[in-house]
Amino acid sequence: MTVPSVPPVPPSGPEITYAECRQCGTLIAGLDGRYSCGVCGWVNHHSEGHRPLPRAEDDIDHTAGGAEDNRLS
């Protein structure tokens, strides 16, 4: 009898991760491997995260359109 393999279930939302600040050594928390140190101001690049950032088009509240939809301009 063989047991069918079950594919891993991806996390449903962002995961809180921890690391040491590369500049001052403070323990910092971030979302999916993206960090910002509140002590010295160091920030890692967004591409170092554990998974891709969502696109604006994937947001259910995102409206398709151009600059005329920008309420700040």
C-alpha cells in the first residue's frame, strides 16, 4: 500500500520573520524576510524577501485605470 504524496500548502498570508540587523546587530522582525531596523535605519532590499511581492492588479480593491484614478494628483 502506498501513501499518496500531498503537496505543501503555501502560507495564506505574510509570515513574521526575525534576523539581526546587518549594520548594528539589533534583533529585528520583518514580513517574509523584508526588514527595517528602527535603531539605525538600515533596510534590506525588497528582492531579498522569501516570496515575490503581490502585484497591484492582484489586490481586490485595485481599480484598473490611469492617472485620472489617482486621487492624490
